[in-house]
Amino acid sequence: MSDKILLGTCIPDYRLKFFNCININTSNLLVVSGRSYHAKTVKYKKPFTGVYEVKNLFFFNRHLLIQILPFKKFFSATTVIMEFNLKNLSFYLVFFMRLIFNKPTFLWGHAWSKKGKGSKSEFIRLFFKKRCSGYIAYTDSQKKELEAQVPNQKIFAACNAIYDANEMTPKIIESQHINKFIYVGRLVSSKKPILLLRAFHTSIKNLPKDIELIIVGEGNEYKRLDNYILDNKLTGRVKLLGHVSNYNTLRDLYSKSIASLSPGAAGLSITQSLGFGVPIIISKNEAHGPEIEASRSNINSEFFETDNINDLSSKIISFTKNKMFWIGNRESISEFCRENYSIERMAAPFLKVFNTP
């Protein structure tokens, strides 16, 4: 019988190592998850045997969700950590059921909604923040903000991570083979991959002929990108690889890249790139994910003016000219990320909650 439950809307492939780490280090744990997410491009991956898969039912253009949960298990569990998702109607049932019977229930999520502290939903969010047993935020700064907002609450920080610490190392490669720029992420409009492609196209005349752009990901912008590449005869300089999740393949691609690129909202791609020692060029004014805290301007990243194709193009040209400087910084870039954004660091507060008597 499981006396600890970790509930997620969906376990995407980039969370695979995180859930495995918690499972390996927690006895009597049951992970409960649906197989799909609000965004269709988020791909579920079952991390280990014993995951309790439930059906996710979406409504109103996938805005609202009902999970068909094993409520008896949630009632009997000694400790529950659940994703703080107000769009999940089942969340309310579990939370109030456990609140009424005074059973420990911890929440995991962003400190604020996407609209920030002034969001109209904040009064609802604050209700749950005050009445849960503790809150696991996504960043150290969010942790500090929540400690000020709810000073008597237990607050933890679990910075998003993709890899174990020992996997976050640069791959040694001769500098003449480091001749690419790389984008890894969903190919959707909010990520602005077409902006990236146009900026690279603009910069080509000022780049050595061996410099290439690698685009990794899938989404509804894929066809648009493919058509642009064909129409502008860029097949020799731009490669669309589709979705790639294999660690060794991604590490190899990053090792050959001068920098990675984030033309729109950036998230886990930041720590993925930095973990491999590769700097990242980021759009300045976007609704970035919490991973933006890992960026250090002129140390492991640079910012370009949002939606400015010419400015992004100039950054691509500048990074190419200063390639040896960035290659020389790979180990320090990776070390910083390894120490602060590993799976072990992310899992630590979950293990503390589950394994503290």
C-alpha cells in the first residue's frame, strides 16, 4: 500500500529523470499522472513501472481538465504532493477532501500566475497557499517572495532541471567542428522559431560558409519553417531534425554549437544549453519560464531586442566572431549550471517532504 502520492497533470519526457530520482529514493510512493497535457506538444513518457496512469478529460479548448483519480488512495495517503493547477477541477476535490480531514498536502508550482502578482486569480491562489501544508516553488527568488507573502508557511525551492549533475558536462570537441547554432524546443508561435530562421537567413552573408542552424523540435510551425527553408534555398545551411530526446544525440548537437538560441519565451532550454557549457542568446522581453534566473548576461548568455530580426542577426554574427571566447568558457558555464540546476537539487525538497517523519 502506498502512503505517499505525487500527483502531476502529465509526466513529459523532460521530467523523466526527475520522477525516477524521487521514486528511487522514496519508499511506498505512488506517482499518479495523466497521459496528456493542456498543450498537445507536451509528450507524456512513463518513467517507471508502478506509475498509476489516469485519464485526463479536457474541456473548453483544453483549458479545463478533469482527472479520473483514485480518490480512496488520496484519502488514505499520509502525504500528498500535487501540482498546483487551478485548471484541473480534480485538484479542488483532492485538496478539500484532505483539508477537511487535516491530512498533509503540499503544493508544487509557480509562485504566481502567468499574469504576475496582480493577477485576478491571486486571491484564489493565496487561499491555497495559506491552507496547504507547504509549497514547493520553481526558483529561489519565488521562494523568497512566497516567504514574504505567507511568512508562517513552509516554503521550498525546486529549480527546474533536466539532467543529473554528472551528465551536465561539456563534450570535448575540436574548435573547427564547432560551427553551428542550435534551437531546441517546441515549434509553436509563442517560441517564435520563424523569427530565428529569418534572423539566421539575414546573417548568412556575414557568416563563414560552414556555419549552420540546427532546429530541434516539433509543433504546428514545422511546415512553415520547412517551406521557408525550401523557398529560400537554405537546405544546405539549416537542418530541421524534429523531436529529439536522446541525451547522447542532444549532447553531441550542443557540443558542435557555438550558442543556442531562444527567439521567444525561454524555459528549460536555458539550463539544458548551459549544462552542456553552451551559451544562449535570449529574447529580452518575453514571458520566460523560471529558468531565466540561470542566465548571466555576457557570462553565459546574451539578450537581443525582442522581435528584432536585425539585432538577433547581429548577435549570431558576434558570437561567431567571438567563438573561441565562448568555447573557452564552456567548463565554467557548465559548472555553474551543474551546481544549481541538477536533478538532485530539484528533487531534494520533494525527498525532504516525503522522507521526514
